[in-house]
Amino acid sequence: MKDLLKKLTETYGPSGNEEEIRRVIEEEMHEYVDEIDIDVMGNLIAYKKGNGQGKKVMLSAHMDQIGLIVTHIDDNGFLRFSNVGGISVLNTINGRVIFKNGIMGTVSYEEEIENIKDIKLNRMYIDIGASDREEATEKVSIGDVAVYYSPLAESNGRYIGGAMDNRAGCALLIKTIKELKDCKNDAYFVFTVQEEVGLRGAKTSAYAINPDVGIAVDVTSTGDTPKARTMAVKLGAGPAIKVKDGSVICHPKVKDLMIDRAEDIDIPYQIEVLEWGGTDAGAIHLTREGIPSGAVSIPCRYVHSANEMVDEKDLENGVKLLVKILENEIEL
Amino acid sequence: MVELLRKLTEARGVSGNEDEVRDIIKGEISPLVDKVYTDGIGNLIAYKKGKSPDNKKRIMLCAHMDEVGFIITSISENGMLKFRPVGGIDPRILISKRVHIGKNRIPGVLGIKAIHLQEPNERKNAVKVEQMYIDIGANSKEEAAKLVKLGDYAIFDSKMVEFGENKIKAKALDDRVGCAVLIEVLKEEYEYDVYACFTVQEEVGLRGAGVAAYHVEPDIAMVVEGTTCSDVSGVDEHMYSTIMGSGPAITIMDGSSISNKKLVDMLKALGDAKGIPYQLKKGTTGGNDAGMIHTSKEGVATCVVSVPCRYIHSPSSVMDKSDFKNTIELVKEFVKGCE
């Protein structure tokens, strides 16, 4: 799991620029599926045939990550930027960022600002070490997107890195694809684009696939850190089965089915009620005439920072749960 | 071209009430296209068949017909009208502006309690829409009710004016300038099928475009907008969204969509090859019809090109004629380039 997670979290792929991460994912799993397709939006859709009697299941993990888009290059070579997805001031100040072409930068803010609350993204800049506009424009153009630079680290069975949201989910789907043996259901594994800017890839891919059931796989927050927002999800206590978040109320039968399968294989699991946020299930469940949908979430601390933390055991158990769901009959 | 812009910008067409604009556009384009019809929500859709016999591709061009404005919500005993804005309007620009209400264009003026009657804290704070009213010169509720009904729409009373160096001042340049661009583009013949969609209700939530895209099922879509231009005093250069006179603005990303990268590259290459100036839009906020179109059904490759307009959503937005002309050229080349 570690090698896969390292490869996935260290590959570049902010919303709208998913080419590289898509190539890496495709390489990882193409031998294990029956068909692969890339649609207009850039979603990677891997199809694994069932035994002909099962349901059509769409599993979705978004492969995009949040980023910083260059909006202006000033005379001295500093880059002004705006956010792609949920980039916060606090998580970005003095951090390192990296562009697609490997150019690195550090992020700072206009020094005259005295109160940290007055720092807004439009008063911050990326310093790529260029001495003037000309030098900067040789390396970076307006519209280029940088992501947090964050090599994977391991500590006490837990992984720290950038873009765990949602490369951890991608890792789960890839492992599931590889470990599926006797798949009863027609499985469409979709690595979606542009989730971080509005669940856009899931919307179009769900329309095209028109599945019987939708399952999103994404990270979720935890409530187990000092004075955290109240939330009954802990790191290491098993994959979380979603009840609701800001984008979806999961279909009760899908949720119950997930719980039954987790009980069947006797893995730890937890129930997730997320009071904010959203995931691909939010787009999938409203597609066409409505699609019963749910979500398996990976507990993750410090979401949308350069150092998100997940637990190895949660990932392993998440794979077991997904495999079990797909290898059994799905009755709704 | 200027006369077309005059006709379009002076027409009344607040979101949900686009008939007058639609009729003008229909009159202009009927001789230029193979079929023109209005759909269930009010979008005007024009189909222009491509010359190529084996063409299968469908190109959707989109500009919204509606503008921001007001809707009358009640009539006070003293004959003053209370109203709500339709679409995003900065209330601070409203005081003392002239408006026209309803089909008969009943003239009115936006009023507020005089400054010497305001409490000190009222003077300090920005005015709210709730504090304002429309004065149509009526002495009583009965008199006002003879002229105006609840639900009537009001527009800014604003004539188009040419001024300065190549500039135009008008209301509703967002997005009648886009409508004008599409009309001009339809005057040429193309290889592929073109669907020009003049949409409704963009200003209240991109509502018409979603319906139009669902129906047209395009392979490629382009939205033509009048977008914000903030190249003015008191704004840091890195906050300029677009610069007037620097050509059509190509959007890379905004709040509602990330433009298809191949189409953006194609637009840049066309601009370079044909000598059409263009700029990249800097801001990433706001949204437009592309938001609905690009996620329609199985997804549509979509891009956005805009004419920079200062002071949009006001009675006096300003644009440069050269940007208008260059946008027409770029859109024409784009439709040809898709071949």
C-alpha cells in the first residue's frame, strides 16, 4: 500500500489538470480490467465485467487535488494566484508548492499586513526564485496550477502526505480492482475529475454509465484531534460508512448493505455523519431519474493541508469492504 | 454593428422577461439560419446547417439574452413602489437612477430618504435595497396601481452612447454584446452545424443554458460573454480581471467551469495565427452559462470568450468597439477552426 500511496500522492493532478495522475492510475490497473475509457471531461473509466446476473455498480474516487492557479506575474517575477478548490490561507502560508514542470516555489504574503486575519489569497504570492517577469514567464504562464509539495512520510502505521484527498481513495479503488476475483456485479471504477471544484466529473460520468448503484470513495474528516469539531469518526477505527454530508443523504439500503458486508467479514467500521463538505455521491445520486448511492470514507486528519494523515489499517479494511460488496449480490 | 448593439442594449429583458430581446434577435437572424425556434423555458435556438455533407459535429454558441433589473413587489399607500433586484446588483449604485417599468415603460426614479433625515448610523452604512423605493410620480396607491402591477419588471432607463476613444456606454452589455457577436458570426457559412443559443435566466442561476445544452447535445460549446473589466484607479494590477482594448478575454477557469484545455490552446493559436489580439482573464470568480453546458449529459468540451466591460450590472457599462470587433473575428475563426 505504501508504494502505491507514495506514487499517487506525489503525482501532479489539480482539478482540470488530471493528465498525469490519470496516466499513472491507468498504468497501475489497466491489466486487471476488461475495458478502459477516457471521456470528454477527462474521467478515467475502468470496466470490470460481472457474471451477468448482478447490478451495474459505479464506484467513484476523484483523482483531482486542490491547487493554486497563477493569475498574474508581476515585474519582479512574483506570481499572484487564486484557489482551485478549497485552498485556505492558513494551510498555504510559507508552504512549498510545485508546478507540473517541476518548478518549485514558496508561498508568502504582503509584509505590510499586520493582522493574520487580513491575509487573503489575493494578497499572497508564490516566489519561484525568479528575479524578474521575463525570467518567471520562461518557467510559468498565467493559468498554470501549482500544488502543495509534500513527499510521503510514514509514522507509526500512519501516512502523512499531500493529496491524500483523494489519492487514498484512488489507491483503495486500484487495490480493489486487483483483488477482485469473483465479481458478481458489473463494476465501473471511475477516477473522476474536478470533484474539488464542484463534483463535475462525477456528474457527467454517472450520466453516461447510468448505474443501478453509486458508491463514492473519498476521505472524510475526523473528530479525534485536540478540541476538534465534534465528529464521531476516528483515525484507525476502520473505514467509515457515510450516512450523510452536505451533498448527499445516502440511500438507507446502500448504507445498510455496506454495514452488513462489513459485519460479514468482521472488520472494524464506523458510521460517518459529516456536517459539511461533499463528495461525488452528491452528483451521482441526482443523476437522471435518481441513483441509490452511498459512500465509503477513509478517515483523514488535516484535510486540504499539505500534510494530510491516513491510517494504513483503514485503507486495508476499506479494500476488503469494497471487494466484499462487489463479490456479493446487491439487493436494494 | 453599432446600431445592432443599440437596439439590443436598449431593449428590455430582465431575467424571466426576455421577449422583447428575443423578438429583436429572431428578426435579425431568421434570414441567416435554417431553423429558429423558442424552447420551453424561452431560449431562442437557431440552427445553421453546415456545408460539409458528412459533417456530424455540432457546435453550440451561447450568449444570454437576459439582464439584471428589478421586479415590483408592492405598492405603498403613498403610491411608491417597493421592489427586489433580479440578479446581482450593488445597491450602492442605485440611488437617483432612472428606471422604466413594465411594457409601457412607465418612468420612475429610485428614491431614498434624504440625507438630512437620516440617522448618523444610517449615513455611515451602505444603503440597502429595503430602504429604497421607486417613485413614479403617483399620489396614491390607487393612482400607481393604474400604471403598474405587482410582478412588473423594471429596467435601467439608459440610452446607448458612443463616447471617447472608440468607447460605448450602455446598460445590459452583459450580455447583449455576446448576442450581437453571435448575430454577426451567423452571417458567414461554416462546415459544421452551428446551434446559436440565446439563453434566458443566466443572471439568476444559468437556468436557460442547462436546458438548451440538454436539448442540443453539442460536441463543442463556446459561451460569449460581456465580462468584468477592472482596469481602473484604486485596483492593484494583479487584481485586473481583464483590460479594456486588449482584445477578447479567454477564460481558463472561473467559479462555474474550467475551460477545455484543447479549446483554450486552439483559441490562443488562432489569435496568434490570424493576428487577433486576445488576453487571458485573470480572475477566477463568477460564473456563466459554461457551468451548465460543460457538465450537461455526458459532458461537453466548452470554452468562454468575453468582451471586457467596465461597470457591468449598472446602467452605464462601458466597452471598447475594438474588443467587440476582435471578439467577432475570434469566434468566427473558432467556428471555422473546429473543422
